[in-house]
Amino acid sequence: MPATEVTADALSASGRTSEKLSLPTLQSKMKCDPEGYETELNLIYSQFKSSVELFQQQAALNFTSVVSGGVGSDPTVAKDLGDRAMFLAHVTPFYPNQLLNYPKELVEFLRSSARVLPSSLRVTVTQALILLLNRKIVAIKETLALFMELQVLTDKPLKELAFSHIIHSIKRMNQKHKNETENRALQSILFSMLQEEDEKKAMRSLVTICDLHRRKVWFDDRTANAICRACFHPSSRIMIAALSFLLDYEKIEQDNDSDESSDEEEAIQQHHVVVSKEAIYKANNTGTTSSKKKKKAKLQRVIRSMKKKQRISSERNDNLNYYSPLNALTDAQGFAEKLFSRLQTCSERFEIKMMMVKVVARTVGLHRLILLNFYPFLQKYVQPHQRDVTNLLAAAVQACHDMVPPDAVEPLFKQIVNQFVHDKSRTESIAVGLNVVREICLRIPLLMTEDLLQDLVLYKKSHEKAVSSAARSLISLFREICPSLLIKKDRGRPTDPKAKPKAFGEVTVPSDVPGAELLLDDDVSNASDEDAESIDADISTQGGSESEEEDDDEEMGSEEDEVSDEEEEEEEVDGMSIDSRGSEKRKGQKRKFEDFDEELDGANQSLRALKRLAGARLESEAITEEPTTDGILSNEDFQRIKELKAKKDAKVALANHGILKKSSDPKSTVFKVPTSDQLSLKRVDGYSLEANIRKKMTKEERKALIKAGREDGEKYQSRAATKQKKTGGLSNQQKEHKKAMPLAAKRSKIERSRRQKKLKAKTAGKQFRGRKAWK
């Protein structure tokens, strides 16, 4: 008799009919009427308990598998037990008192007999327990260790089921608000498993922690430090997994179901490009059709490049948006030293050593640590023929910052120059060496000497584009940080000829908010515009008024002379010439004597207005010296500074692309040297140091390229055939042939052809035999 059916004998005590009821049917009826089916519930619950006891007894007798030598050898028995477990899990919310101990029994059954249960029964019982967890009958804290043990088993479906349940349960728990108490309890369980010597358990716990951190469910410093501590696990597999996560964290794509920012935050984070109306008008309305197309294309390129720069700067250089688990290290110096000591003594393969080198260099660069033994260690591997040498050099660049003594990096720096940059080296090696020298000098300029720089600068004359461009980039860098090391020919016009790199340990303390000068310049320009408008208003209002009192003749004459002298000179107000009455002065216009009264009053008014303008400018200069009385900027001021910076960058980009005229200010197009904080956050990739040189194609490659072009292109045809196939209308030459001729031209053509025919007919039958002799 199948156990999924309840027979009449079993229901005789309840006085029901003899019909057979399946478990799904009984389940639906029990949900509708829980009190009427308590007898059936007790019967099925007792059957479940007896089956569980039987499985546990056989597991206690050290059966290697219940399937091979016990009750589980019959697949129907395992299926019946699984069906009862799922049935009871569905009806548990309706019978909280009768099934009070059922969740604990199910957890204990899985914990004791999970390894010896058949695979199908193990999955079914796990699904029943997940159902209870989803209905919040069982807490995740009580079953987390059990689910982690289930992941260690060999069943792939069970692994995926347990892993996904843990992730979604913890994510759902923190969906509305962070539950710090529950999170700390769960983290303690996983972190303790991560430190165990059992490799399988530690690996599953590390994968779970990393996934939760990547989804930003556990995005705290405690989780980041636990992942970093996994680099010191005795198992090499755990160490490699932790190192890979730390190195590839910035490249991991967020899942679609991960927590994302709200629409308002996304709208704020969108990058805006401020382009002047003048540039847009010129691109759309000024010039010929072809020039408009070129201007529009340039404008689109400018906008794309500016958006790309804004996105890169926000991702890499902004402390708020940039994050790496290495940033959250509580003891960064201890972490770097411990990992470096393991690197020196480990016997792993070369790829693992390179991963450790990258993590150590990244930690030293992010936290600006001092690890003096790290640079001599890298010096041993700095050779052009070294395997993966570009990533090694990128790590060397990453580990350099302004807090490292130049004497510690100088042997490594000289080794790079001597091994890569010389005449017998290959083009790729020279270009890589120059790029590495530029990046290191950007961080530690004191390493460069005058003689060495002049030798490296000579590579600008190289015929190889990669080498010459690398040398020119080195020149442009030292034009900003130390022009005195360059010769006069290479120095150009630096913005600050006396600029010198800071001494070791020197720190510049900022005295104001960065970008505040833009805000002050904007205020001064607005004030001058308002003063100019007030001057125009004063002058215009007084133009129609007449003086009510007349002065004496002597006073009139003396003031008359002053007015005549002032009227001869045009008054410049904000680049606009105005006369004493506010109207534009026309050349050759004669003045009338009867208008002298009005002009006298206008002159006095304009002089007072000019004095007010001069006073306002003096006040604005005083403001520039002392920006604010209290030194506090509001949120509107910071927002205005952002807008002004965006406008300034837009003007520079438009000028560089030839859309606007370049500013006379040399600082507008200058190369900006990044700060030490920006350099510490910048991730140096080995590919960026390589020289992207286009190799010369062989004859076979050129032939293949030509054949491919012929296949893709149209078949060769003559120009006449191409013109005949033209679908856009007739050409001008064809239109000339079809154009109707005037009547006079037709008559002259007919007359000319008639004369030619007559002449031809006259000489058609005669044969010329020479000149006849005279008789």
C-alpha cells in the first residue's frame, strides 16, 4: 500500500468514509478546515517520525549508504518519506501547536543523516526546510551552519540550492533596513568557518562572503577585512581565491538583482556636459553645409570625450565613488608586511607570485605605506625578457608614492632605465621604459636628474612613433613639475618657470576650498555687469530731464569747457563706448549749443556712475583677497563651483578641438598634474605601459586583405556604366546635352552644316592632279 494514500482503516477512528485520499488532496482540505483533519495530521506525523527513526538507526549502525544496504534501497520508501516531509512543511502554519517540534526534528534529521541519505531524498528534505525558512517559522541563524555543511556535499543541485537560499535569505533580511544584530551573528558563523583548516568548508564560506560583499549586502569593513585575512589561509586554493577577488573586484559586473541606487541618485550621478550656446549656434547655423556637418561632428566628439573623462574621473579619482576591499583594512601595514613575507618564502608557481606582488603593491599605493624591502625584491625581476614584465613594472609604479624615500627607489629606477632605455634595445622595450619612467617621476619627481632627463629627451627624434610620443610625454610632464631640468629648446613656455618638486616630507596645507576662485571670479563678473546696467539706467533716465535752475554765465562758461573736454573722449564702460548722454557717439555729428544744459547734467551723472563702478571694482578686489567673512560656503556655492568647473572644462575642450578660439590664458590648456591622493587611487594596468606598435604586414597578409576588400566591395565598372546606374538624377553634363538650343543658334548651326555639305559635294568627283600650266 503506498504511503501517500490514507485508507479507511487508518481513518476508522475519525468515522470518515472509506475513500482513498492522496496527500495533495488532503493538504488542500486541511488548509480549508484545519480543525476537522487533526486525526489525519497525527497519523501522517507519526508515520514520518517512525521513518526518520528507522533512517537514523541505520545511520548509527555505520551504514556507508542507506541506499546500498537498508531501507533506502527501495526508492518508494525514500519518496514516501520526502512526500511526508514536504506535506508537513506545507501545513505547519495551520497547526502551530501540533507541529511545534517538527522544524527542529527536520533540522536534526538533516544534520545527522544528510551524508547517508539518497540524493533525491536529501534534496526534498532540504526544500521542505527552505519552505519553513521562507515562512519565518525557522530562523536563518539556526540553519546557516547546516546549509554550509550541505554545500560541502557532492550533489551539485543541492549545492546550488543551499547557496542561493543563503544569499537570498540574508539579502531579504537586510532589504528594508540593516539588521546589525542578526548580521553580526551570521558573520561570526561564516568567519569562523573561513578560518577552519577544512578546505571545502573554508572555500564555500569564502565564496558566500565574497558574493554577499559583491552584492553590497554585507558591505562593511568587517567583511572586507575577513576577505583580506583569507590571503593567509594555509590552503593555497583559499589564498588564490581571495587574491583573485581582491584584484578583480573593480572588474566584477553587478548582477541584475543586486541592490542599486534609487532613480534620484542615478539622476544625480549622470554626467552633464555644459556646452555654450555660441558653439551650438555656430555648429548649426554658421558656414556652408559641409562646414556645418564638420562642426556638428566636432561638437559630438567633444561631448563624447568630455563624458568619458567625467565618467573615468568619477570612477577612479572620486573618493566617494571609488571602493576596493583593500581600502577597509584596519592594519594595512601589517597586512602588507605579512603578505610580503609569505611571498618571499612561498614555493608557488609564477602566476601566484605575481598575484601576491600586485596585491602588495596595490596596498602600498592605496595606503601610502613604507615597505622598503619590496623595491629590491622587484629589482631582481626587472629584465626585458622577463615573463609578464609589464605587469611587474605596473606593480612597481603602483608601489611608488611621495612618502617613500627616493633613495629606496633609486636602484630600481636606475635598473629600469639601464635595462630598457638604450640604443641596442628593441622599440617596444624603449617605449615601455620611457612610460614607466614618466609614471614613476609623476609620483617621485626627485628621482630624475638633469643629465638623465636630457638623455631621455633625445628619443623624441626617434622615427618610431611609440618612442617619440613617450619621450614627448616625459617632456610635457617636466614642463609642469620642474622646467629647470629641461634645456631652453624643450622648455617652451611653462606656466610657472620657477616650479620645483617638493622636498621629501614636504606637505602643502590647503588654505581655502578648491575651486573657490571660480566662484569669486563669477561674482566679480556679475557685479560688474550689474554696475554697467545701473550706469546705463542712470544715463538713460537723465537723458530726457531738463535742469530746473540756470547758472550764471561765468559758471556756465567754466563748466562748458569741462563738458567739451569730456565729450571729446569716449567713455569705456565694459568695452562699450558711450557719449555723455548714453547714446553711441556718431562720427561727424555736430553738436548744438542749445543742448548744452542737458549734456552738462548728463556728464555729471555719468561721472558719478563711473565713480560707483570704480568703487565696486575696488570692493570686488578686496573680496578676492578675503573671500568670505566667516569662511563658510553653502551647498548652493559648492553646486555653483561644480557648474563653473564644468563650463571651464567645456571651453577648454572646445578650444582644443578647434570649435572655439583658444583663450589667451596659458593655464586654460595646461596639463594638470594629479594630486597624490588621485595617484594612490589610480589603478595602473600593465597594458597601458605597453607600446601599441602596428607591425608591418607580410606579403601574404596584404594579399589576403586585398582579396577580402574585393569580395566585400562592388565589381569594377567603367565610369560611363556607373553614371548610367545613377539613381539620384542626371548629371550636369547630361543635362547640357538635353537642353533646348535658342532659335538663332539653331539657324546658324543649320546654315553652317549646309555650307559644309555644299563644299563637300563640290569637291567630291574631282581629283587634284597638280597645277595646270598656262598656255
